[in-house]
Amino acid sequence: MFQKPRLTYYRTFFPKTARNNYNYSIPTAFHRHPIAPVRPSAQQNALAKIMSVIGKGASPRPNVPEVGQRFLNLYGLAFVASLVAAGTFHQPYGHGHKDAPQPNRVIASNYILQFESHLAHSQAHDFLRAHNVQYEVRHDYTAIFHGTAIRLLSDHDGPTLAQIPGIKNVWPTTLHDRPTIISSVAPSLASPSQNKRRRALPGDNKDNDNNNATPYTLHHMTGVNILQDQLKLTGKGIKVAIVDSGVDYRHPAFALPGATEGCFGISPDGTPCRVAFGYDFAGDDYNGQSEAVGDSDPMDCGGHGTHVAGIVGADARNLPAGAKPHPSRPFVGVAPEVTLGAYRVFGCKGGADNAVILA
């Protein structure tokens, strides 16, 4: 004869400090025969340590029905269980990858840690200290990336850090070379005779015959001339941040209309400058392995950041006579009306590590 399944209840596994003597149980499954309850294991000690860091635990809330109390405590259990799950230690570029950096490109005892999204920075640092990790904080990241960059003082490594509750991902800090500028001349990619023989291109003056067609410039090659001349898209209202060696915001190609040089932030008359925001995270003496000492002035040291900003949004077509330096011929970037930002992550020499770049 068929035996009706019975509903078996078991006490939920939760540290006493969190349970606070609050007695409850939940149905785990329908069973024809009861299964043995799970005995406390080493996981209990880990959970108890976590709860001691988190605080007083999940005591019953006043004026909340019993079902609601159970839900709140189950939510707390899920929260704690997520902290117990081990994080991931990432080898730079993947272990054995052809582009993995040489050992001397990995900065010893320096790591970038990503915290679990529901964990406050203070709680994550409490977990590290509870596991006897001694370290210096290089950067705390609170905007797009939720984590920190540290320099270890104790005998720990990346895989060990990844096992600590609340740590989601761990990366070693690696060194990156500063970019270099390749000199080039870009009035045209074709000789005058080649320009005469080519077909007319979109954006050419229709009144010109084929012999007088516009030279085949980089803007023609990439379609920028169509965006600017036909679609009238010049970047107005758009912000573009340059993360590089800084930007020479005083260059006249970044000047406001009628001005002989550019500015940073707000101009004396209250008008926002073309380079309107930014920060120096490096400092002149930073070389990738020394201490980065930044300030609020992202002036370029090296030129590459200014070069990139010029490609994006320079406008040297109608410079006043007194503008210096004054280019030999007018030029314009892809979006000459964008608002630029300058974030400097390189010093005047050497490279930069990814902890500073991420800042």
C-alpha cells in the first residue's frame, strides 16, 4: 500500500551567536524516510568567525511576523554562505598565455582585491585583519570597481588572499610601459598626381572637378569628414576622458574660441575649459615601482596624452596670431567640440602599475 510522504523538518545550520537562541526550523525536502541531519563541521567555525566580524547577528525584529522572521534569517544565512565561497586568484593574462608578463613585470607582494558587492569596505578589511593579514592600502576603489589595492607586509600570497571570506577576485599588480609617440606627417596619404587620378570621395566639394578633389586625408579614410561636414556631429555635449601621461591643456589647440592658450577646469570668465576635469594619480617622480604621489594638476609629462587628446578633440583651424605654438598648417580632431578630461597615470619616466591605472 502506498505510504504518504511526510514533511521532514530540520534545524537550520546557523551559528549560535547569530541565532541568539531564536529557535526556528524550515522544511528541507519531502522524504519517505528521514535523512540524518548534517553535523557541524569546520564550516561552522568559519561562519562563526564571519558573524563575529559582521556584528550581533540576526536577532528577531520587533513587530515582524514569524514567517517574516524566518525569511530575514534565511536571507542572512544566504549572505553568510556567499562569503564562505572561495574567491578566484587570477594569473596575469592567464597562466601560460603567450602574452603573460615576465616575472620581473609582476610587482612582488602587491595585489588588487575585488570585494563581494554586498560587503562594505570596512567589513572586507575586518575580514583581512581577522585572518592576520598585515598590509598597507595603496588605493581604495569605490566607484566602478569595488575593491582595494594593497601591499602585503605579512607572509601571504595571492591564492591565500582569495580564500578569505568576502574576497571575490585577486590579481597580482603588474608593471606596464609608458606609451611612446611615433612621429608622422599627415596632410595627405597620396601624392598630388595620385589625388588627380582618384575618384571623388564623399565630402568633396561638388563644384570641384576630379582634378581638384580634396586630398585623401585621414579623415576621408576613416569617414570623419562625413560626420563633421554632412552630419554635423562634432562631439558637443560629450565628455571624453584621456587616461595617459596627462594633457597639455595650455596648448592653443585646446583653447576656447578667441583665446591664445587653453586652460584647465574653469576659465577666468567662468566658462568651462575644453579640458574641464581630471587628476594626476602619479606625480613627476613616479616610475611604476616608486610611490605614486599625485595632485590635482594633470599637466602632461611625456606628450603622449596630449597627442591622444589632439586626435580626439583638438581644433587648430582658426588660431589667433599670438597663439604659441602655432602649427604650420591647421588641423582638427575627430570631435572638436567634446569636453575633455585628463587623468595622469604615468610619471615623467618609467611605466605604471595597474593599481595606479585602475585608480
